Amino acid sequence: MTRERRMTNRPPGEGSASSPPSTQPPRRVTLKDVAVIAAVDIAIVSRVVNNDVTLKITASTRDRVEAALKETGYVPNAAARGLRTSRTRTVGMVLPDLTNPVYAQIVAGVQRQAERAGYAIVLGGTFGDSSGEEQFARLLAEGRVDGLLIATGSVPDLTLRALREMKAPLVLVNRAVDGLDSVTVDDAAAIRLATEHLVEFGHRRIGLINGAAGVDTSIRREEGFQRAARDAGLRGLPVVNMPSWDAAAGLEAVQRLVGAQEDVTAIVVATVAATPGVLHGLRMLGRSVPSDVSVVALHDMPSARFEFPPITIVRTPLMAMGSGAFDLLLSRINGSQGPESRMIDDEPELVVRDSSGVAPA
């Protein structure tokens, strides 16, 4: 017969037969416990925990409640709360490509706000087909997510409106469609800043490598590019559209652009994720960067400063956009009415690296 022996750090004499150790689990911290410490009504604690955007309390009261929540280690009973609210406390997010590092910044902003609100995120990619949005439409219809964030331009406007007809909360991220909630950054201002930087370096023949034609995001970026060109007295600058945002698309686009426009001395790329392909394509065409062709890209990613040469970029508030998109979605989940188009008003920031320089003579 095998005898099990358990070692403890209990001092001698403790846990004797006269005083057996308790087998009861520790008492769960309740909203009432938090309310007592914070000296507020239980309802206020509940609304803070549930991130109720309609709650009007002073900053000091909110700080007191949050301090009490931290002190007690209060953990919401997600299962019970879900039964009360008929919510899953989960949102879906559709991306064009789960491997694109630019979208990681947007997701980080969403994740930050979701954690604060006690929500989980389910990520999915479209990968150029309709399977992604069909999957999330099914999740919405089955009530398995409380709302959707859509951060891709590959989903047609008609499909988006059909999803909205399901009466479930839906927010577009960095894309605007009439009649739908959206949160964007000022892409036009970012592209203008990139183009103006090249104009200041003396470039007159500047090309734009943009996203898919006809998508709101691409339209706004081209408008910013053309406005900067007009302000500089430039006309007829070439624009090439990419079907996707990756390096392979950038390679194909620069081959089309430079092949058709031998005198291009500078290129603005609408996303830094495609820029490694642009740099590779220029090398294949025998063009040196930046002595022959300067390159500036929109957004940033960790590897951009390690490319050859390091990429000059215009940084935009992607994380803030992700946070703002989740906040808007949560307000819709909590019953506020829309639609609303929000633009993050943080100004874009030019970061000059080695891929841009003075125009060749």
C-alpha cells in the first residue's frame, strides 16, 4: 500500500486533530466590499467595472473606486455578468493580414482598451478573400461576439452595410463609409508631409505608390499627395495602386512606376510594410537609394530603421486609432447611437532616415 506524504511549512502543533485546517475556499471579493472601501454606492462601482460611458462622476471618485478595485483584487464574475447582460464580453477584429507589423500597432491600441474594459479580442484575417468577414458575420449572427472592428479595405461597402443591417455594433478602423461608424487618422496630412519633405529636397518628379483604388483610405492619401503637388506647382505626377499592402505588392508597383516614368527621382509609399519590396525593386532596376531615387513611407515598423538604407517615414497615431475604435465600439455596445466618423487629431511626425536625400542634378 503506497502512503502519500505531504510536506508543509506548518509549525509544530498547528493543524492538530483539535483544530483541523479549513477546507473552505477564500471568500470572493464582492462589489459591496469595493464600495465600502471607496465610500460610494455599489451601483457606481458596478458601472465603473462595466466601463459605462454614460456614468458621470468626478475624477477623484473614479480614482477612489479604481484604487479600491486594485486594493481588493476584485475580479468580475464574467459568467454571471454575461448572463445578466446577454453579452459575451468579446469583440471580433478583421484584419487584411495577420502578419503585417503595421497592424500590430492598431491591435495593441485595441487590446489596451479591451483589457481595461474586461473584454477579449478575436482576430481574423481576410487574406484577399471573403472568408474572414463571412466567419465574423456568422459570429455576430450567433451572438458569439458583441461587436466588430473592421480594419481592412478588402471588404466591399455593400458587405459592410449588410453586416450593419444585423443591428450589431460595427466600427471601421482607418476607413470611412457613409452611414457607418469609423475611426481614422489624418492620412492626407501624413502624405502631404512626406511629399513636402521631398519637394524641400528639390524633387520635382515624385511618384505615389498607393493602396487599392477606390477605397476610402487610398482616396484620402492620393488627395493629400495631389494637394502637396499642386501647392509646389507640380502637375501630372504618376500614381500606381497596389492590390495589397505587402512587400511583394511594393516590388511589383515600383517596377510599373519606374518602368513607365524613367525620370522619377522620388517615391512616396502609402505603407511602410510595402517599402522593403520597393527598395528591392529599385536595386533590381539599377537605381541607388537615395542618390538616384529617394523613398519616404507612411507609418512605421520596428524593422524600418534596419533596412538598407533605413527608411524615412511619417509616423501616424495607429495605437491611438485602435484605442479610439474600441472605445467607440464599446459605447455602441452600451447603447449609444450613431453613426459617427472620428479622426484622431494627433499630428503626423516625419522621421528622417537615410532613404531620402537631395534630388539628383
